[in-house]
Amino acid sequence: MNYLSTRGLAPQLRFSEILLGGLASDGGLYVPEAYPHFSTDELAAMRGMSYADLAFAVLSRLIDDIPHDDLRVLINKTYTADVYRYTTNGENAADITPLKTLEPGLHVLALSNGPTLAFKDMAMQLLGNLFEYALEKTGGELNILGATSGDTGSAAEYAMRGKKGVRVFMLSPEHGMTRFQQAQMYALQDANIHNLVIRGVFDQCQDIVKAVSNDLDFKTKHHIGAVNSINWARVAAQSVYYFKAYFAATHSNDQSVSFSVPSGNFGNVCAGHIARQMGLPINKLIVATNENDVLDEFFKTGVYRPRPETKHTSSPSMDISKASNFERFIFDLTGRDAARIRSLWSAVESGGSFDLNAYPDVKAGNLFKRVAEFGMVSGSSNHANRLDTIRTVYEVYGTMIDPHTADGLKVGMEHREPGVPLICMETAQPAKFDDAIREALGIEPVRPAELKDLEAQPQKKHVMDADVNAIKRFIVEHAR
């Protein structure tokens, strides 16, 4: 299995060669040269597998340069009941991602039972073990540079803390995250963890990460790696739980399901797209946004128009105006036309936009009309919507959900079809967003006892301007 860049100018590489990095040398994102495809018989054999066995079945088709015995050990080490122990409502931790049924045909996939109570743990814990394995083989070191709007940072830090040869430099916006999210990151005292609080918004943090990644001399000299969803290994690992959810919600492979996915950076829904390309019977992938509705606008109009301003909302992990993973989907949508991708993203990176209606397509008429082939639809939610959804789900089903999952359910219900199971991907546990829960329900969300006094713990952080050169200097000074 070789991997190629969406922009077509970087060399094709193997999985282990792209594992520790982020962007390709031409600024693009790595994707497999072709998606492996599971046959009907293979899907039937996967039904009923444990999460770890299912992860091996999927990932071994995407990773063929790590010995399979080693890969199985890493996967079995990652997906254990102890790692994903923060279950609620009597869920079985051994299921790793329990399916919560609200009513027949309507489900929420519990993805937030890991150490940081967010779905990012599902892939990040595996990434930490893969990184450590790769560095032990080479005797190398890695300086991870990442950006977070809420959950990626803590998930990365909890996955990498104490890992030999790994340091984490995590950028987060000064405002927007909840106190719980901030405390999860800033309370870590590990010597290899560095939290850089940026005077700005998430998109500025993300732009800094891309700028550093595009400085190939600096990236190489200082061993810069990535854990954001621009890292292929993370998106690949996320595709596993789509298979797990499908098998849990259906009785046979003749059925199809739809997934509603709270979306900001497009990484989670991109993982669903990958699962669909690999043969999983997905009817619709429902892209749910908050007030930062760049993706909703695209799927309704064909215009991708990142905003100059990012709105602060009560679902802060989705407060993103530039969806960095979106390029992978558009690459497939254009028939893997790397020259077209370079042209489209040249416009975006210069502060502009693009309109797929303007590009002819022999089969569909224009490129935007091809979106239907991939089962993508969308919708948006706002503060009043998500509070109303939180109340309704609690009153009708006795289940407490976080504001991002509420956005997903609100938009998902707008696209629900008779006879097609709808699965909403959970983003986080409500404990991470206590202000929104208090406003919606007038009660405190329950949190694991181990995390009861998290916000009161001493915090370690560095507040900095949104300055690429200042970030580089910090990395150089602390990457020793």
C-alpha cells in the first residue's frame, strides 16, 4: 500500500514513512493510492468481532509495512476496557464504543469513554502507541506540533505523555474552550508536554501548524510531527468505529445506515467517507455544523468559503472556519485530480473561495452534482437548537448529551429516513460542557470521580501571540 499526496507533487510513500508526519512535502494530505474494498463475505466475517479484532481487520488492509503480529499487539494494547473505562448508564467498557439506542432505529455511538472523555481518544491512543513503536525501531525522536479547538489537544497529550522520544507542543486559542477542557491540558505537569495558549482563534493556531509543516527545512531539522486529523493514521483509525457502529445497529449486511457527524475540521466525517469507500453500506453521511457553517454552505451550494471570522459558540470544538481534512474528500470528488486540487486550494490559501458549480463534469454536469454520489448531506444548528435538543433527549430518552452531539442529533433528525437506522456520533461526555448543561437542564453533569477537582489543580501554560517565528523559537528552545 502506497500513499500519495492530494496535490500530486510529493513522492509516494509507505505507511511508516508518513506515520510521524502531517502534510506532504507539497502541502497536500496523504491518502492511499486506492481504498481497499471489503467484500460481502468479508463484512459478514467481521460482524460480531471485538473492537480490537475489528480494528485489526480494517487497519491491516491500510498498514502493510508493520508486521501484522506487531500491529495486533499495538491494537490489543490500545483498545482495552481499562483505557475506555469511563462508561455511563451501565455500559459495558469491553464494548469500547457501546451503541446507545434512544428508540428503534435511532442511536448514539458512545465514543467518549476514553481518558479525556472525547471521541478523539479513539484514534489518539492508538497513535501514541504507533509513534512509540516507530521511534523505538529507529532510535529517533519526534516533536509533535498540534492545534486544538477543545478536544484534540488533551487527547494527544494524554496519549503521548511519558512516551519515550516524544514531545508535544499544543497550540490552543486563549478563549473558547471550556474550563474543563483547558484544565485537562494545562494541569498536565509532564516534562514532555508544552501548552502554548495563542492570543487568537483556532484557525490561527491551525495556520501556524500548517506554516511550520510547510517549512520543510525546519520540519526535518527539528523532527516535527502532527497529530491533528491531517495525519492519515488518525483518520484511518477513526474509520474503525463506523464499522463497529454499523454491525451493532444492523442484523445483516443487506441493510444500510446513515451517520450524523458533528463537524468542524471534517476529520470525523472524512473517516466515515473512507469507511464507505471501503465498502461499508452507508446510506447518508450527514455533516452537522454549528454557527460556523462553512461546510453546510458547501454541501448546500457547492461554494467553499472559509470565513475571516470564527464565531465562539456553545459547541466550541466545532468553532472552525477552515476544514483542513476537507481536501481529502474533494480529492476523491474530483476523481483524484491533483492539479485541480492545487488550483482550488491556492484560492483558499490566498483568502479566497471556490465554487464547484463552475467546473464541468462529463458524468454529472458539474463537479458539485457529484456530491450526491458520496451520500453527503448537511445542516446547521445554533445555541437555541442545541439547548432544545439537550432538553428533549434528556426528557424523552433519559439520556444526557453534550452540545456537539446535540448539534449532530438536531441535524440528523432533519435527514432521518424511514427504515434506515440513524446513528449520531457522540463527540464528548456532557461533563466537559457543564455551562451548557446547566443552562439547558438546570443540573450538573456527572463526571468520573477521578476528575472531580480537575479545574483546581495547578496549571502549566505559556501565553503567546499568533506568531509563527515565536512558536518556532519556543520549539527549538524546548526540544532538547
